[in-house]
Amino acid sequence: MEQYTPHERSQIVEIYIQQNKSIVKTQRAWRKINKVKSAPSANTLYRLYERFSTGEALTNPKRPNKVRPRRSDDNIALVQASVQRSPTTSQTRRSEQLGIKRTTLRRILHHDLHLFPYKVQVTQNF
């Protein structure tokens, strides 16, 4: 799906109105004006005209940012204490024990505690 700039969207709506709301004529005019092979689909034309007629902005609506308080100081301290108690526990089992998602646990271990999996460690003496 092609993303149109707000200026292009307003041009599309203008052409659509000038062509008496004819989809095919609008698509032909768009191709001729911009010298491109692709044209806005019928659904795009309907949606843009609907937004225009109801007075909405032709730009994409802003999406709210996700707040991710998962890596809180409490969770970091909880994971650190768990690692000190049993350093050989797997990340999957530790996440189940602590009630933290695996990806969150992995981020805490990696970014906050600077612990990395698969490091070669000597655990036995030969």
C-alpha cells in the first residue's frame, strides 16, 4: 500500500470532486498529472473523500505511545536477587518463577545487569 503525503491526498480529493466523483476518471487524471503507473484505489478514494466531507484531517491520526514500565527498579532488584540465589536457572524458568515475561527478563539481564547468555564459563575443574 502506497502512503500519500497530505498534499497528495488533498490533490486526490480535488481531482475526485472535479471528475464528478468518478473513480476511473480520477485514477486516469492522477496517472496523467503525476506520470505514474499506479493510482489510488477505489477504497482510498472513498476513504479520503469521506474524511474530507466530514471535516477530518487528511493526515494519519496520531497513535498514542505505549508506556512500558516493565523494566522498573523493583523488577530489576527482583531479578538481581534471583540471579544471586540461583545463577544456573534458565531464563524461561526464571521468568515463570518471577511472573515476568521472558523478553522483559532478557532485557533486564542484558541491559541493566549486564549478564549475557552463552558465555563460556568454567564450572568444573579438570
